[in-house]
Amino acid sequence: MHPLHTVNISLEERSYPIHIGSGLIDGADTFATLPGGHTALIVSNTTVAPLYADKLRAALQAKYSRVLLIELPDGESHKHWETLNLIFDVLLTHTADRKTTLFALGGGVVGDMTGFAAASYMRGVPFVQVPTTLLSQVDSSVGGKTGINHPLGKNMVGAFYQPQMVVCDLSTLTTLPQREVAAGLAEIIKYGPIADMEFLDWIELHIHKLVRLDGAALAHAVKRSCEIKAWVVGQDERESGLRAILNFGHTFGHAIEAGLGYGEWLHGEAVGCGMVMAATLSERLGLIDAAYVQRLKMLIAAAGLPTQGPRIDAADNAGRYLDLMRHDKKSEAGEIRFVLLDGPGRAVLRTASDAIVREVIDACC
Ligand code: NAD
Ligand code: GLY
């Protein structure tokens, strides 16, 4: 099988291709350019492995003499040390050497954990991302952020570690629940306002096709999203500046996820609503006009995402949002730094007074 599109991520010796197409995980030639080795380990979960692990295993058997599989428990609540250790247990029990390649088959949870396991097993072994959710195909599998959650914070323990290749097989998305499709659309929509207004126009025109997983629309959306992410990561791999724009909507979104308890709202749902809140804050600060905020809100609603923030504290809702946002990784000395829009296709990092943020939260929840 040949990919419909290949997007390259340029990071000198850490550069790699992102292949996008249908039926890619079955194709032995998809993986032909990977470094060889004796052992491959497919890391998946109890939901995705029964659907796709046999296909991937069949393709990998042409290249590796031993293909192992581990099925992790499914869900964000399992993205922690104990689950990570299950991957090391399999590798060590089977005396996997440092040429062993790990294949992450699943959504962002599996991808983030597999990447972190690859970064740390024997101080680093190769790994490949085979993302099977829309969110992971357009965001989490690209760019090398890997890690796990700590009880005191999401994604707080991890490493920047780039994969050898990303394989976005669009045909795997047919089994994805509709709510997960909408969550992925949030991350696709994000790329428009932060980087590419033509893409935003295109998404508006094709949103109903994307919701239905129309093949041609999906292929274009995944390709353009990966191109924009590759462009950003290529300039700022370790988020010393520009890469923070990829977190548009995430500061409010993380507060929603943490405030409600992880798993109540999906990450993409919280980001969708968080984008409305961040756009509203941008408007209050005079950076963009109300019509632009309304335009984004309508698109986010058309994707099937919530646009009104939940109340996360009965007594002091805005105060609870502010407390949670101070723990954001972008905060410095307790000061929250928001990704805001300062014009069409442009995002900036800015602070705002608590009083204005409170007004925005009250207006949006
Ligand atoms: P997920 O990995 O939990 O997957 C969502 C659900 O869909 C799971 O139940 C999963 O088993 C199931 N699933 C996956 N593929 C399927 C398929 N093809 N058919 C049927 N079911 C399928 O969630 P996600 O939205 O993919 O990823 C969210 C995670 O990604 C979070 O942990 C977040 O922190 C992380 N993330 C990381 C980055 C990064 O840059 N590394 C970026 C964004 C998000
Ligand atoms: N999802 C944000 C990033 O990769 O930086």
C-alpha cells in the first residue's frame, strides 16, 4: 500500500516521515525503511488490539523475526507508572535488546506511554507511532512529546523523544466512537486560528463531511494538520517559544478536565470549549472582534463539541478555574500565560488580570 500523502518532519538527525492513507498498517512495505532488528513490540490496549493488532503483526513479521504484543488497560486513568512498568516487564522478560522497536498502536494515551517507554528502556530504543484516533493522527503522535500523568498533574512526567515514523491509517478511524471523532476535530480546528485562515475556511466548508469521516476530506484535514504541526515543531522542538501556540484552548481545557475529574469530558471536548473561552478572553483584551469569536464558536458547535464551560465549583467557580490554571505547564511563578488570538491566523502568549479572566469564565460557563 502506498500512502496518499507523506509529510516530513525536519529535525536534522531526528527527522521522520508521517505517512497518511488507508490500509497502511497491513502493508509490509509501509515499514520497509525502518531500522532492522530481531524484535518488535506492539504496545496497544484492550480495545484497539482486538481490532488491529493482527493486521499490524502480519505486516511486521516480514521484517522482524519476533513480534510481541502487550495489551494495556484502556483509558486516561491508566496513564501512570504502574502501566508503564508493564511495558518494561514484557521487554525484560523477553530479554529485548536495544535494537528492539516499539510500535504504539492506539490513541494518544498508548502513544504517549509507548514513546516514554522507548525513551527510557536501555536509555532509548526506536519507536513508531501508529495512531488510531483522529486526535492522535493530527496531534499527539507528531512532535515527540511523550509521558505519563502524576496524581498531582497531567503529563507531568515525560520526555521529548521523536519516533522513527508515524503511520496514520485513516481506515482505522471507521471504528472510532462519534464522540472521539468530535474530540479529534477540536485539534484540527485549532490549527486554523493559530496558523492558517485558509485552512479554517476549508474546515468550515467541509465540517459536515469531516463529522461523517468522508475519506477525501479526512485525508486533507489530517495532512494539513500534520503539515502545520511539523512546521511548528521543526522550529521549536522543545517548546521554548513558538510551540506553545499548539496549546490554544488547552489552559482553560485542562482546568475543565481536572475540575470535573479526568474522563468526564474528553480532552478534545475540553479543548473545543477552551478555545471558545480563550477567544472570548482575546476579545475582552481587545485583540480580536466579537464576530471572529462567534465564527469559531459556531464551527466548534458544528463539530459536535460543547461551547459552554461546565461549572466546576458551586461556591467559587471562577476561583477554582484560576487555581487549576496556575498549575498549567506554561505558568511562570504562579502567573498564568494564555495562548490568545491577536488577529486572523495569529496566536500569542499573554497574561491577563484575574478580574478579566473571572469575567470571561462567568460569561462562558
Ligand atoms: P485515547 O488514547 O484514550 O483514545 C480514546 C479512546 O478510543 C480509547 O478508549 C481508545 O481505546 C479508543 N480507540 C482508539 N482507537 C480506536 C479505534 N480505531 N477504534 C475504536 N476505538 C479506538 O485518547 P486520544 O484522544 O487519542 O488521546 C488523548 C491523550 O493524548 C491524552 O492522554 C493527552 O494528554 C494526549 N495528548 C498528547 C499530545 C502530545 O503531543 N503527545 C497531544 C495531545 C494529546
Ligand atoms: N499538543 C501540543 C504539542 O505537541 O506541543
